[in-house]
Amino acid sequence: MTIIVTGGAGFIGSNFIHEWFSNENEDLINIDCLTYAGNLENLKVLNENKLYHFYKNRIGDKSDIEKILNRFNPRAIINFAAESHVDKSIYGPESFFKTNVMETLSLLEVTKNYYDQMPEISKKKFKFIHISTDEVFGSLQLNEKPFKESNPYLPNSPYAASKAASDHLVRSFNKTHKLPCIISNCSNNYGPFQYPEKLIPLVINNALNLKNLPVYGKGNQIRDWLHVKDHCKAIITILEDGAPSETYNIGGSCEMENIEVIKIICNSLDNLRPRKDKKKYEDLIKFVSDRPGHDLRYAINSDKIMKELKWKPKIKFSDGINDTIEWYLNSSEWLMNVLDKSYDIWMKKNYNKR
Ligand code: NAD
Ligand code: TYD
């Protein structure tokens, strides 16, 4: 049997592939077009693994994707591929709608054609799993209950709008064409291989280079943090036991203000890599103008996946963040290589104008 993963060279996808091969003996095909966020270095230990196959393609490359599906007859497709950074979506939304909406539509059409001609017995087992985000639900006030699967979609950023649109497309292929789709909506992930544009790796990388640590607004926005390994285990649980047509919320029940997260990282770095000038990393914190449309709070109610599929997060933030910081401390070459991509130049030109 075989599964297909799209976007497997990115942060969550590459962690998923490592998690997969730590337990499974099934072929896995990774389809990724390698944007600035995709990095084959993340997967180099698998180069000799005969069960691992890589195709450099966009999910919108219809005829190539069709050929891959017909060649490998996958029992499941897990769609991680996306443009994923909110700040970038504010200043350049087009690529988000190209990949997250139009190319997801293309992938769904090809998958539907493949599914339609499958033998009945294989159809019963097939799943299309779409990896989405809690950001589609919008922003919570401090006194509101965490997002349930039944919350309305109220996306606020172009990124969240593009993910909401892709979720709706996935739902429509399930309702209209009976394609066995499942959507998972997860909270903020952290862990190894995350591109240093997102809060946690950006703070680690800037601190190590003694650059300012930019805190948007007052730093009082709240995110619900989940270690990427726990997310990957949830996806494997959904792959094996999740029910087609369902959606599952996945979260860490670990709500923290951004400023708290940044201070935890600074304190940990003070212990692990004290500054040569004897100053504290916290001295690098700089409050900057807020992100436009900045969502105040995300929080996930994971009762459904915990009750129905018996998944729960296992990694405590205090352990996970220390492991993550140590991973970045030991991966300076990885950091240098990924930052050498064109996105960094794009960021400097567009983003630092704020
Ligand atoms: P990422 O940006 O690190 O990786 C995305 C990957 O997709 C990259 O390898 C990139 O090359 C690839 N890709 C982009 N466009 C493509 C295209 N058109 N065709 C093929 N490949 C393409 O993202 P991530 O953080 O790993 O997120 C993966 C998925 O999980 C996304 O769908 C994201 O919306 C979702 N998600 C992320 C988080 C988080 O905290 N990072 C939380 C919840 C959900
Ligand atoms: P981010 O990692 O971009 O994830 P998301 O916007 O998808 O939640 O940001 C996490 C939080 O950290 C968010 O509230 C924005 C904030 N943030 C900063 O304060 N400074 C930064 O430099 C970045 C990248 C994010």
C-alpha cells in the first residue's frame, strides 16, 4: 500500500514523513514544488530509503499528478501543501489563492477522477485528508469558549480566507462527488524544521544573531501551541480511524500570550547559550507596530478527536520548547541555508517597510 503526501518538504510535512517512517513500512510519495518554505535537507536521511519517493511538482500540475496517482495507486492523500505565512499573505496574497484555492481545486479534481475508477473494495478504504488551521474560525475574545468543529468560519487574514476557501472546496467534493474527505483544523505548531518567518524560530534565530525580537502590538495575543510531533500523530490517527466527511479540531490546550512565549525562549537561551556580552536575550525585545487585522486569540477544543479517536497531546510545552531550541542551536547550517532563499530578500523589501 502507498500514501501520498503533498507539501512534505515543509515544516509539518517533513515532520510527518519522519514520524511515518519511524513506525510504518508502507511506501510514501512526497509531492512538493519546493517554494522558499520547502527544503529537501529536512528529509536527506531518507535518501536511501526505498519506500520513500519524491516528485518535484505543484499540486496544480494536473497531468503529472494524474500519472503519479495511476502509477502508485495510493490508499490516501494527505494535503499539506500550502502558502502558510499570515504576514506574507497581507503583502502578497496572490500566491495564497493560487496554491491554497485554485491548485487545491485541481488536486481535488484529479483525485476525484482517480477515486471514481477505483475498485469498490479500495474505494471503501480511500481517504483524502486536508490539513487546515484554526485560523479559519477567526478570533476569540478572552471570555469566549475555544473553537469547536461547529464554530462558523470567520477568517480575518488573506491566509485564513484562502484556507477557509480550500476547506469549503474539500467539503463540496465530499458532499457533491462523495469523495471521502476529512478536514483537520489545528492550532499553532512548533518544533524542528520550521521556517524562521514564524514566531518561535524567528525569535530563536534573531536572538542567536543578536537582532531585535519584534513583538507585534503589546504582545498580548494568545495562541494555542502544539508540538508538531503531536500534530503528526493526530494525523496518523485520523488516517487510520477518522471517519470520512468529518472534521477534527486538534489543539494543545496550551494557550499563551506571545510575550510569554518570547520570554520563555529568552530565558532558555540564557541558560543554553549565554550571551558573550553577559546581557540577557530579553534586552533584544522590541515592541513594533501591530500586524494589520491581528487576531487576538486562538484556542481549540479537541474533545472530539480525544473522545472519538483516543488521541491526546503528549508533549508538554516546557519540554517541547527546550528540545526545539536545542534543535535550532545544533542546526546553524540548516538555518543559514534556508535563510539564503529569495523569500528573505522579499521580506526585507516589502515587510520591513511597516
Ligand atoms: P510550510 O510553509 O512550512 O510548508 C509548505 C510546503 O508546501 C512547502 O514544502 C512548500 O514547498 C509546499 N508547497 C507550497 N505550495 C505548493 C504547491 N503549489 N504545490 C506543491 N507544494 C507546494 O507550511 P507548514 O507550516 O508545514 O504547514 C503545512 C500545512 O499545515 C498547511 O496547509 C498549513 O495551512 C497547515 N497548518 C499549519 C500550522 C502551523 O502552525 N504551521 C497550523 C495548522 C495548520
Ligand atoms: P505566527 O508564527 O506568524 O503564526 P500565526 O500568525 O499563524 O498565529 O505568529 C504567532 C503570533 O506571534 C502572532 O500573534 C503574531 C506574533 N508575531 C510577533 O509578535 N512577532 C513576529 O515577528 C512574528 C513572526 C509573529
